[in-house]
Amino acid sequence: MIKKINKITNFGIFNNFQWPPDNSISDFKEKNIIYGWNGTGKSTLATLFKLFEKKSLENKYTKNPSFEFETDENVKITQNNIEISPTVRVFDEEFISLNIDWTCEDKTEPIYFVGEENIKLSKELNENQNHLNSNIKKISDKTIKKGRIISQFNTWKQKLANRTIKDALRTRSIDKYTNYDRSSLENEINKNINIDNEKPLTDKEKTTLNKKIQQNILPHIQSIEIPPEIIKYVNSINSILQKTAISSTLDRLADNPEAENWVIEGLHQHLEKDYKECKFCGRILTKEILSDLTNHFNKEYEILNNKIKSSAERIESSPFDIELKKNEFDYEIRNKFDTIINDINPYSEAYNNVLNELLEKIKSKTPSLLVTKYSIIKNENFKNAKKLNSYIDKLNLLIGEHNIRVDNFDKDIQNAKRKLELSIISENLKEYRKYESDIQILDQEIQKIKEENSELSSRVSEIEGKLSDAGKAIEQINTYLADYFGREDIKFEYDDIKKGFFIKRNKKDGTNLSEGERTGIAFIYFLTKLEEKNFNKNNCIVVIDDPVSSLDSNSLYFAFGFLREKLSNTHQLFILTHTFDFMRQVKNWFYQIKRYEKGKNKIAFFMTDCYVTDNKRKANIKSLDKLLINFQSEYHYLLKLIIQLSENADQNLEEVYHYPNITRKFLEIFLSFKYPDENGLKAKMKKLVDQKVISEHTRIGISRFVNELSHDFNEDSTETFNASHLFTANDVAKKVIEIIKKLELSQYEMLTK
């Protein structure tokens, strides 16, 4: 048990409080009353006990509280070892706000949630359901957006496939580009693992390939026949030039090759046809003439002459000429053809020049004439002519390449088309990947939201299950409500769909609950928590702060009886209240305990009050005044305090701080008996003026004293205030005593004996 509070520093209005060392107040017992008017520190004290319940220093007053509690085993509990504090349960305003969700009363069909955990669960359930709905909307929006992008992507791909690739690569031949479409494009990109490494072609490369795919198949080209090496012609002609075949030479012919050739041709004609006279001059061909001519043109002569003729004919028929045209070659090697032709032309020209020179030599030769040889020394034509064949070899290689291309025409065309296809894809791949990325990102976002929804749905089901379990206590709660209020008009009904409670008043929706009814419902839930299977209230310190606030006297009686039944077996009990009637009933209950269990002092009575130091309020704990213990009414105690104030004009601010409240409460009680038909203290005070009991001036002075200072502050505040009005306390007390004496002198004299 808690034995006493040795000190409290920096905790609300409990600042520099110390337990009196002179035993002027008893230690805490098993059952304890702490009585005090509003603003004297009761709720602050309850909040301090709350730190033990939470095993945490977190509170609404300060970040650095300082305190020291002492147990009956002399264990000191401070802010530094709060984790060893005993088990405590506190009922106060914070419990009410945390465990009953009153915000629903603003709704058309209010659903209540009872219990701090259930309220948290209901809020979490609502948040999760809203989150689920929001996510469903997000999925829908993203799915629509994804569908729009996919549609745009498909249109883009179709355009790229049909209007760009297909139109560019479709030719007269039937191949895959004839019906190239979006699927063809997708297959190429998806199956080609190196597609992202492809580089676009240059404009020149694209032009070349485009021309290639548009050309028709070309025929094979015959290789160029290699002409005889020029040296062979030279050697052959030179050997003939150095020969003669004359046995009996006619001088008139030997010196004239042209005439000689003419004569030999005529001789053959005349001998063959046996002419008797010369067909040229008409003279008779005598035997002598024919013999002279025959001797001149003998057999050797004829042989040599034939060689001269055949050599001349061979040379005349042997000039080198390339008749190939550029457009006969495959488009891609036409430039090579131009290069080779440009290279070969000087050498073919030199070759033909040498032939012409040889031809000129051989034509000047007759069998009877010795002609100078053809010289190759320092002959540039001859030197160049010798190189012709090597260039012809290059041309034949190009012809061979062309023929291979003809053989591979279809394959090369497909290769060219594929290069162009990959180039077009490469130029557009960045945009293609951007579409893919946008769709992938949306897919990932949708999947992430779906996974989140799956978790949220599981959590929603889990929460609904827990809230459904809370509904199982409905009968016990309704029984407690009837016992607490002493009537059965208020009942709870559980809504299995919304997982919360409807409150019914006389079987109709109950709304606008009074403050007392709210407190009672929360207190009932607090008591049910104490009776849960996993909690033993017999080992628990229970702190109750004003459980009957705002209840009428009849309801207060039932509420007290319910509290006494449920809290009689706690390990230690603290009841804090500002309601005298409730304190009186608790006090009588405690006296019964003392009477029936002699020798065991199990009860203790305390009160809180405030004083002012340095213009700041501070709270104190002391023994309950004997008048409050001995009398069944608060009236006696209040009168005692007013008499003391009226007789002592030297009281300091600390002593008179709480007198505005005291004066107000006394006047409300006293005047209620004198003027029961008047509502409110203001009307009753006006009645005193009307009956000439006091003057208007006196009424104003008393009213200002009780109205301006009795409700200005709550116990959470330690702020400074204008205390100058408290200096009128002694005068106000004297005027109140005068009122009593004028209206009830005999009663005053009896009470003051």
C-alpha cells in the first residue's frame, strides 16, 4: 500500500509539497477519503497516481515531475524508479475521455465505443476502412490511367510498325515485312536480348541500304579474259620483223612493199584463173614475166608473208576494251567498280598503244624487207601495259563478289532490311521503354496498394472480431447500469455490423446524455475492467476521482451503493470528491468498516486546499476538518470558516485564498432555505436587498467577491491572478454574519455555542 507522499515538486499546483513531519496527519490507510472543492488539487493528485498505472512519467503538467511516495514496506518510489510502483487503476476525467467515444453524438445515428482499447480499435477500424476505400479509388484511377497509357502505347506501336517499318521495308518480294505489324515489333524487341545495344544507322548508311532493298536481282557477270602479256606480242612481232624470204628479188618490187603486196595478190589471181594477159595493163603475160614474178614470190616468201598478215590481224583483233557498265553491278559495290575502272584505264590505254605501235611495225614489213625491231627500252607505254593484268585481276575479283551477291541476293536483301528495321527500332526505343516504364510503375503501384489492402483487410477483420468480443459483455453492462442509476431506462444495444453500441433510453435512441450519465457509464466500464479474468483487484490500488459528478440525490444514493459493493475488496482505495453528500455516504461506510473490524485502523480522512505564495496558487494535503467528520452537513464547516475569517482581520492571502468559494457555497445553502422559490444566488441576493436586509452596495461587494474569485481558476493552473480582491475577505465575512443574525439569530447562537 501507499503509506504517504513524502514530497511533490513541479506537478501542477502541487509544488514543493511535503508530508508534515510532525504526524499532524495520519498515514494513508486501506480506505481513504480525500475531500476538496474544485481547484484544490484532487484531479492533479489523481493524475499523479496515473503515472503509476502507466509506469510512465508522461503527463499534461510537466516534462520533469519530481515526487517521492513511500509504501507500508518503506519502499521509496520516485520519478527515477517508477517502474517498481504498485499496480494502480485510476478513474478520472481522462479515463472517461479515453474510454467512451462521445464524438458520435453529433451524428444522426450515434454509435458508441466503450473502452480505451476499443475506442482506439474503432478509430483504427474507421481509418483502415477509409484507407481501404481510398486505396480502391487509387487502384481504379491508376488502372484507368494504365489502360489509357496501354491504349496510347498500342496506337504508337501500330503506327511505328505499319507506317514506319512496314512502309519503309515492304518490297515486291514476299517476306515478313509484307505483313509487319505491332506483334512483329513486340516480338523483335522482346526476343532480341541485344536490342538496347543497337545503334541507329547514319543517313548515308540508310540511303545505301534503302537503295539496295529496292533493286531487282541482277544477272551474273562473266569474268574479264586476261589478254596475253604484252611482251609476247613484242617478241613475236620483233622476230618477224627480222626475217626475209627472197631467192630472186625484183628490184622494182623489193624497194616498194606496197607494190609488192599488190603484185603478189594479182599474181595469185592470174595464176589461179589462168589469165593470159595482165588484167591491169592488158599485155600478154609471157613465161619470162611469170617466171620472174614466181621466183620473187617463192614458198618461203609466202609463208613469211602469211605470218606477217596473221600477226597484223591478231594485233588488230586484240585491243583491250572493258564493255561492262556500272549499273550491271550490285548497288553496294558500284563505287568499287568506278574506282577500279579509273585505275585500269591508263594501263589498258598503254596496252592498246603498244599494240598499235606493233601493228604499225608489222604493216610496214614485207617478206623481202628487213624492218627494225620494236624497242621496249624507256618505253612508258610498254611499262604500263605490263601492269594491266594485275588490275584486270582486281576487276575479276569484284565481278566474283558481284556474282556471290547475286547468288545471295535474297539473303542480302533480308539482312539489309533487318539492319534498317533495327535502326528504326533503335531510334524509337527510348520512347518505347518510356511507355513500358510508365506501365510498369503503375503496375508496381497498383500491386503495392493491393498488398496494402490485403493487410488492411486482414486487420479490419481482426479488429471487427475484437469489437465483436466487446459486445459479449452487453448484459453485464446493462445490469450494472440499472444498479448504478437505480433505474432501467438506459440500456446498451450492440450493433454487430458497425461493431459498436447504440444507447437506448426507454427503447428509443438515447442522445444528449447528461454529464452524470456519461460519468456513470464510464465508471461502470471502469469497474468491469477491474473484474476481468486476467486482473485481480484485490492486489490493486484503486483511485476514484468524483464518480458521481452531476448526479441528483436519488441517483447518487444508488451510485454509492453500487460503488461500495464493487470496491469493498480492493487492496487500497482512494476516493477523491468535491461532493459533500457523496463524501458523507462514503464516510459512513468507512465508519461501519471501523466499527466491525475493531483494532484495525483501516480508514483515513483527508482534504485538499490551496494557498497563495508569491501570487501563485499551491495545493496542500491535510486531515479532514473535524466539523466535516462529525456533522452530516457541510453547512457547519462552512459557517465555522466564515466566523473565523470575520473575527481575524489579519489573515494573509494564503489563509483567505479559498474563501470566495466557501462564501458562495455557504450562501447558496443558507439562502436556499430562506428563499426556496428564487432560482440562483443572484436572485436570492436581490431578495435580501428588497427586504432591506442589506444595501445594494453591500450586495454588489459580496457578489463581486464570490463571483469573480470562486470560479476563475482550475487546479491545472498555477498562473498568477489579481489577488487584491481577497483583501476584502474580512469585510465580506462580517457582512455575511450580519445577514445570518438578521435572518436566523437563534440558529446562529445555537450553532456557535
